Amino acid sequence: MLLNVKFQFAQLQLTSSNFVVRMRTAEIRATLIESYKCSELMMNTRRRIQMLQPNEEEVIESKVRRSTSWWKQLRTVTQRSFLNMSRDIGYYLLRIIFYVVVSITIGIIFFHIGTDSNSILARGKCVSFIYGFMICLSCGGLPFFIEELKLFQVERSKGHYGEAAFVLANIISSFPFLLVISLFCGVIIYFMVQFHPGATNLAFFCINLFCCLSVAETCIMTVASVVPNVLMGIGTGTGVLIFMMMPSQIFRRLPDIPKFFWRYPMSYLSFTTWAMQVQ
């Protein structure tokens, strides 16, 4: 009986000593961890990790980009963008219909105004209506371009292609649609309004309209890359186009525009000013 009691007492002492050792080990480990968290060594390690992480991402991105040539990226993005513009009726197809309807309306209102001196005022109003109202229809493509921009940001983060390929692809893919709009509207307005006769005058009018629409589309694309949502984009894009039209000769003659800011430099920066002058 006495031997059992001694054996149990010795076992209890051994268990308590092991528990104390484990407690001391846990305390030492916790103390070391806390000391490391507050040490300068950990701060330097974190700083080194943050410095190395972007470099690793750039290496991965460069490897992905090297796998395909830049021309192949441009061709692929252009084909996809053109396919989206062709399939989505609201991107360009619906706007082509609106442009044609507006052109027919202009032709009906200013039907055969002539080219004599008595029709100078009517021709000026007609040209102002063309380069004033029709350019504002460019805002219709902003929601679709914002969707493409979101897709570009995702694919750009994965390193599929860069900004230059995206911008050039959108310019190339939208070129046929803008050319169709310029030709259709230019021919309808030219023959219904009866501007100065001649193939050269017709070609000049279509080219002038094409350049104005291209610059307006560029302004809308620039606004879409800055604003966060569609509603702000439509409002801002319309405001930018109207702001560009203010110093032109749509509303007042160039000598009557105030010299400060509006004539110098805004009248020289506005694309509608040059379109009105050359027309």
C-alpha cells in the first residue's frame, strides 16, 4: 500500500513538472513571436516582399505578352471589337438609322435652298444644324464603350494585351461604320439640300463630316475612360461636345465672339469651328 502511494506521488510530480515545462516553452514561444513582430527584422522582411512582388508580376506579364506578337494581339482585338459592333444593334447600327433619319429631316427642311446670294442665310443655318445636332448623336455609343473598357481592364491585368493595341483596335474597327455614316448622310443631305454641284464638293463634304464624327467619337471615348458610370459619362460627354460647339460659328460669327478664352484659344481648339469655316 505504501509503495503504491509513493508511486502515485512520484507520477504526480513528474506530470506537474512536464506541465510546467510545456507552459514555459509556450510562454517562451509567444514571447519570441511577439518580439519578432515588433522587431526591425520583420519590417525589413515585409518591405523586401513588397518590393519583390510587383517585379514578379511584371515578369509574369512580360512572359505572357512575349508568347504572342503585338500584331497578332492587334488583329485579334480588332476582329473581336468589329464583331461586337456588328452584332450589337445599339452600338452603331441603330445610330446609323438615326443619322439617316436626321439627314432626311434636314433635307426636307432645307429642300433645294439653292446656291444664290438669297440663300446664304439658309445654307448657314443648314450647315450649323448638321455640325451641331448630328455630332451630339455620338454620345449614343458611350455605354457600349464603357463595357468594352471594363473588359479591357480585366484582360490588361492578366497581361493579354496593352493600351496601344486596345486603342488602335477600336479606331480601326469603328472606321467602316463612321465611313458608312458619312457617306450615307453626306449624299442624302448634299442632293436634297442641293449644295454647290460637283463631285469634288460632294467628296469634300463627306470627308469633312467624317472627320468631325471621328473627333467627336474620340472625345466620347476619352470621357468614357475617365468617368465611373454611364450616366455621368453621357452627361459629361454631351457637355464636352456642346462646350466645343460654343466658340464655333454655329451661334455667333467669329468676330463677335469674346476674345478672352472663347476666341483665344477655344475657337482654335474647337473642331466644329474649322468644320464650319471650311464648309
